[in-house]
Amino acid sequence: MYKNTHYFKPEYEQMMLKVQHYINQHLAEDLSLESLAAVGNYSVFHFQKIFSDSMSESPKQYVIRLRLERAAHSIKIFPQLPINEIAANCGFSSNSIFSRAFKNYFGVSADLYRNLPSDKLNDINKKKNQFLHTANDSWITPITNIQQKVESVILTSTPTVNTVYSFHLACIQTTLSHPENITFAFQNLLQWARPRGLIFPTTRYFGVWLDFPFITPPEKCRYLCGMEINADTKLPKGLHLQTVRKAQYLNYEMQGSINNALDVMLALNHKYLDIMGYVISEMICYEQFDECPADKFYQEIDRHLLFPIKLK
């Protein structure tokens, strides 16, 4: 997960997870260096050095990248939303600041980005990733043409729409930089849960996609590994509470690799939701696993993809 893990102290890792969770929950709010250092309980100088060494990005670069990538996803997924509203929802104080930052990062204006076909989006992402010095040999297969991929995906079961009632997860954050990161994160989660008697035969396990590698470089994609808990369960530093809200969810049962899951997500979002008369209501995807991912590889587990949706 972190760049310099060979000397990264455990207390630093816990602090980083706490700060990352805070950023996830407050992306549209004030995330100055001083406020993040206060969350981590370190001096500004010490915090910035720890963060930059571990993430290969300064805190400011990290926050701006998350905001811009969230905006880019929103621009494509929610075409009905005005761009200035998306900019404000992603934490930009003015449309002019957002416009400059977006063009500097993606190489095109937000308006042009919204109307670009998928093959052009892939070219933009390639250039952006080269600029960010991200890996070109990712284990996640790049998608060069979204529409072509959507048409080639054949679903093996029928998507359904179900009401999911609110519940709570204890989560640990990882990234998709390595194929076994999800397994390792769940193992760490269970190391905390088992001695406290929090695991039962009925315990449910979830993955939470916060980023998607269509826009975010795979090694920087945030992924939460979580298990269901009571809301009043006390969590240590490094774990955080994720509330799954009550809503209508598109439910699709599948098995396969990360690449298979991404293909299905694209097909569901760009084809089947439209046919069924729904649109995505929130930019997030949950995976409910039929078995504990700490004990079995991700690609071998049956699971349900859950998208929060609403009627068109």
C-alpha cells in the first residue's frame, strides 16, 4: 500500500489510514495541510514528510487528485449535473480554479471531457498517467474502448433491483496496486476482529470501490475491505466506520477476477441500467462476498455487485 514499507512505522501506517479516511469523508471541505496534520496529531512539517514519503504525493497533490478524479467520474456518470455544481461538490472554491486545475490535469476542458468518446478518454488517461509517473505494467487490463467492451460483455445471471437496509461496516483501506492487497487487508481486519469475538457465522464481508481504474491509475485506486458490525463497536486507529445507506440497489451475482468485475460494472452502468429504466444515484459500488476474502482469493469467491440506483 505504501511506498517505503521497509521502514514505515506501524504508528505512521495507522495515522495515514486515519487521515485517508478523514479525507474520504470530507473531500468537499477544508483539507488544508494544517487541518490534516491536526487529524494525524503530528506537526505540519513531520506530517507532510511522512505523507509524501509514503504516498509519493504531497498531501495537497493527493487531495487535488482525488477531487479532480471524482469530478471526472461525476462529469461522465451524471451528465445532467452542471459542471459548476460538480466542481463545488468536489471541494473547489470557484469554477475558475476548477477549470484551470481540470485542464492542467486532464489536458482538456471539463466541457470537452464530458463529450469525449471512450477511445479518446483512454488516450487522455495514458498521457495523464505518464505525467504522474504511474506504472504502465499494471496487472489490471486497461480498457481501450468502453463502448466496445460493454457490447462484448455477456452477463451470466439476471440483474435484480432490491431494497438494502442501512448497516455498518468496519473497514480498512487498501489500493489495487497488487492482486493480493484485498486478501492481505481482510487478514489484517480479522486479526483485530477475532480476539474480540466479533466474528459470527452470520458475519457479512464487503468490498467498497471508491475509485475506478477507468480514470484513476490502478495502483492509486482506493478500495475498502469491510465486515459488518454494530454501530456502537469501538474501532481502533487504522479502521473506520462505513455506513451503507438504505436505498434501492442493482444486484448482480458473479464470480471472477478484478478485470471481470470491472467489465461487468461497465456493462451494468452503460447498458443494462438504461434498459431497466434506472441510473446510478451515488458514485460507489459495493461487493458482498459469499465467503471471507481473508481465507480465499478474491477471484475464487462468489459475490454480489451492489450499485445504489434510482429511477430515471
